[in-house]
Amino acid sequence: MSGLVAVVGGGYGGTLVAKALDAEADVVLIDPRDAFVNVAGSLRALTRPDWAHNVFFPYKTLLERGRVVRGSAASVDAAGVTLAGGERVDADCIVLATGSSYPYPARPRHAAASAEEALGDLRETHRQLSAAGRVLILGAGPVGLELAGEIHEAWPGKHVTVVGAAAELLRGFLPEVRGELHRQLCERGIELRLGTSLTALPPVGDGAAGAFTVTTSAGDQITADIWFRCFGARPCTGYLTDGRLTALTAGGLVPVGEHLSVPGHEHAYALGDIADLADAKMATHAQAQALVVAENIRAQLKGERPAAVYQPAPVPRILLPLGTRGGVGQLPAPDGTAAQAPMETVIQRKGADLFTARFSERFNRS
């Protein structure tokens, strides 16, 4: 097999595959942005504009041999990728790693925003958030809770309310992890309204300042000055709906086999949020999958059969920081069971720099 590898999507998994194969193949990385966004740091970027530049890593520093094409895939077939602008990238191997969309500020407001445009949005929203005394967060999942923690650390005097439809936090995780999370949120004065939702969204746009009062399904009223939407992830697979490569699942995901290849196409792979796998949609799993894909493509380039197999994580894991000085976690224990991670581990492994050092190394930032 010759060696042109098209990687569609420059997120956590896509950049890792591209980097891993750069010395051994002609790699073309395709993404609508000019920079990788470390979305793990997006919420801190909102509350600390002086730090926000740490979230963005220009693609131009990622590869030494390969090239980056700024554009969006419009269609993929067995022979390559067609971009929205009409450009064609024919490839011997294809990696689909387009991830998922998620409301701002967890991800940039516009899918094709440049790093400078995205930074401008964050700075303007920070300005409006700074003036707000009461903050409403809709969504009590990890993103909503991390945002609450970052806001509290930056502005301890703000009143933060988190509304979630689920009756409990981190369902499926250890009781001691969930209990510790409740304790830390309570300690910070973050108000939780669980098992409820709003009868209607606020009359002002999300991330825009403007006082309002909303009503929950339980009949309670909440008054705030700004709100953020922290729910609604969607797989970015619209470019595959024409079925030219494969049929998507009912949930819009890409079916994959044990080697992470698309059924019927041994040279085409899917990973991360768009892959139909039992794993939670998390960067840590996408990067583990990326290593399997890279190993299998490396074997194919040598004329060998792909042999690396991906096994979904046996226990749920999470590192959920609440700013730089708190948070909870669950990680696999040596015997393979789930174990609560000490707060110090959460801070050291994620909360302190939100993986900035890791991606500085990947993108050759000195």
C-alpha cells in the first residue's frame, strides 16, 4: 500500500493520529479551524482571559512532513474526501475524527472560527460575565459543574445556580465520588436545582448579559443576570449522511469493528465521539483509540494485516476539577475496579493546567 493518510478532524484523536504517522506516511489533516482547541481549558479561558491563549495551538506547528488543509468535509467515500469548497483529497487510508459539537463556551461559538475570533468571543463574554452578580447554568453534567467551579474561583462573590434534569450528579459513578462532589459544591455556595428543568429558556441569549427570571418545572422561580447552556452534544457526522462510505447508526454514529475500521472498508477508520463504541465521549478515550488506529495503519503501510484491537474502558472514569484548588475523580484501580481519585490527583493531572503542558509538547510549543 502507498502512504497517503487523510485525517478528517483535528481534535484530540485526529491530531494524535496525524502526529504518530507523520514520519511514515504522507499525512493530510483536514479541519475547518486554524488551530487545535483544547476544550478542556475553554471554561477557564472564559473566566481568565489573560490565560485564554493557552487553549489554542496552531496546526502549522503539529506536523513536520504532512500538510494541513483548512476546510470542512462535505462527503467521504472509499477513495477519499471531498471538501465543501470542492477540493478533493484522495487517500489510501482515511481516519474520521470529527468529534462532536457542543454549546459555547465549552467549544468555540462558530465551527470554523479562527483562534483570534474565538478569543475575541471569550473576551467579550468575560466582560459581560464580570458584570453579572447572578449566574444560571443549565446542565448539571461535568461541563456545567466545571464551569460553576471556574466562575466561583474567579469571582467568589457571584451567586451561581446549576439546574439539571437528572435527580443526581454523576449517575453511574461511585457514591463516595458523588458525595464528595456535593460537599465541595456546597462548600463553595453553588446552588443545585436537580431533577427539574425550565418551562422556557431565558428571554436573552446564552452568554449575553441581561437580567431575567425563569420558572422551573417544579414551579420555582430563578432570577439571574446571565446564563450558559451546558448540554446538547451532537456527533459531527453530517458529511457522512449521503451513505457513500457507510450507513450511520440511529444515533448518527459511525459503526466500527474491533480494529476501529469501518465495516466493509479495512482502510477507513473512525474514532472518538463519532464512533459507535461503549466508551463515554471523552478525550481520554479518543486518544486511546487514536493509538490503536495509528498502529493499524502503520501495519497496513508495511503490507501487514492490522492487528491492534480496541477494548472499551471496563469502568467509567472522570477527572472533574472545580477550578485549580478542588475537584473529584474516579480512575481504575490496579485490580481493574473503580476507585475514587484523591483531590490532589485531580488537581495535579488536570485541574492545575488543564493539559496545557501535554499539548504544548504535541504542538512543539516551546
